[in-house]
Amino acid sequence: MISNRIFFVLILFVLILSCDTIPLERPNTNKTVTILIQPFNDVNPNDIAFVAAALKKIYPRVMVARSIPLPANAWNSKRKRYRADSLISILRNQTVEDEVTIGVTNKDISTTKNSIADWGVMGLGFCPGNACVVSSFRLSPRYRQVQLLKVSVHELGHTQGLQHCKINTCLMRDAGGRNHINEEKEFCNECRSVLIKKGWNFDKFSMNEQ
């Protein structure tokens, strides 16, 4: 007979709370980890350089890995998309202790949301967890790099334990199937305070200056 604790953990793994958050049981710690940016080989290197440079202004430990191919077993041939949850599973397996990996691709990605089997997303992340993935496919071409940065910090926020925020200008706002990233300016005070406790520093950085 399955114990109550095991049953609860199984429920956490299969329940999708939102379009870009997967709940995951993991000890909540304020220990500073290393953010590893993992580009897939379809990404523009300039986009990776832009995101990495911005992250280094607000987080002390950021590294960029060599680009890798998109895994064939994450491809959904029916919808011509890559499964974001499959990509995260692969990233999780290669992430070492005290690291958080963010995969970056230009391809369309999707996940399961409620009754929708294949819901297109800009990003997906375990909350909290050690891996997330973002895509520039659904971003505005004119603001691609800035929007990619905002989606990246959003998903990294999930890995740090942040849920979606109800404040429309907060970077943790739920996309809700739309791209309203230009309306998002900064982390709200509550979300920001959580990240500061985990080693983030916003004193000399403004998302609006990017």
C-alpha cells in the first residue's frame, strides 16, 4: 500500500499548475547556486551573450556551456514542436549539485496544460527545481533579446521557488497564452525580496535599461 507521503509526491509530479510551471518537491534553500546557460545549437550566439551579460549583473555565478543538439526524443512530430518537459528532464539529468540549468532554444516548445495536451509556451520551469527551458520562437522579433531575458529570469524565478504573480508589471506574471512581456518591468517587491535572499542583487541593474 502506497504511503501518504509517496502518494503526495506523485501528485506533485503530475499536476501542472500553470502554462510554464511544474511543481517539484525539493528542499527550499537560500544557498547561492551557479546558473548554467545551456544553449541548443539553433540559438543565435548574440542572444546568448546578451542574456548572459545581463544575468551576470544581477547574479554572482553565471556560466555558459557549449551548445548541444536538440534531442530527437523531445520532438513532437505531430505538432512540429519540442516538448518542453522532455527538454527539462534531459537538462535535469546533466545538472550537477548546486547548479541550475536554463536551456535556450529558438524552436517552438510546448507542454501539457490542464485538458490541452500540447500547449505552446515561451518557457517552462520546475518550481522549485534545478532546470528550466526558454524559447525565442514566440517572442516579438523587434524586442527579441530583451523579451528573451525577461522570460529567462521568469523561469529562473520559478526554479528559485517563485509562483506566478498577480501584479501585471512583475516579471513573474503569468503569460496566460499571450505575449505581454513588454508590460512587465521589474520583479515586484515581494518577488524581489525572495530572490535577494537567494543571492540576487538588483542594486545596479534595471530591466528597463536593456
